Amino acid sequence: MIDASLPKLKLYKADWCGYCVRVMRKLDELGLAYEGVEVPIPHRDRREVIAVSGQPEVPVLVDGDVVIDDDDRIIPYLDARYGHKPE
Ligand SMILES: N[C@@H](CCC(=O)N[C@@H](CS)C(=O)NCC(=O)O)C(=O)O
């Protein structure tokens, strides 16, 4: 169930990107709502993700003031920030 009280996350991604799929699976697993932004294929057209993260590759997660690139950093961040704590 999606918790509407949680902050809206934004994920810059590409449908053909396996790293992005890993992050999307984790977001779904944690029940987190997010806005997915499909980046253009040419790097020169990826102005928004470059402006936000300083580089053109995806995935990039934006969570308020937090901007993270690389699925190997995004997934542990999501687990630590939003993962279910033991009772
Ligand atoms: N170290 C990054 C690598 C990300 C990465 O290589 N992303 C690919 C897409 S899967 C990318 O944006 N490559 C540039 C491109 O071909 O557009 C991660 O693991 O998230």
C-alpha cells in the first residue's frame, strides 16, 4: 500500500536500463510512490538530469535535498531510509 504521507520521490530512468529496473523494483517493494522521468537517449539532451546530478547517467534518485546516482548507492539508501524496521 502506498503511503501518501511520505515525500514524493523522483527517479530519472530509462526503460532499457537494468540498473533503473533494480531501483524501480526496490521502490515497489517498499511501497514508495515516485515520479519516473524517462531521460532522452542522447546524452546531450539529458539537460534536466545533468542539472540535478551533475552527470548524465541513470538511475538518479531525488528525495528532497538528497540526490543520488548509481543503483549501488540508491538501493541501500532506500532500505536505510524507508525499509521496515524490526518490531
Ligand atoms: N554506476 C551506475 C551506472 C549507471 C549506468 O551505466 N547507466 C547507464 C544506463 S543502464 C547509462 O546511463 N549509460 C549512459 C547511456 O548509455 O545513456 C549505476 O550502477 O547505477
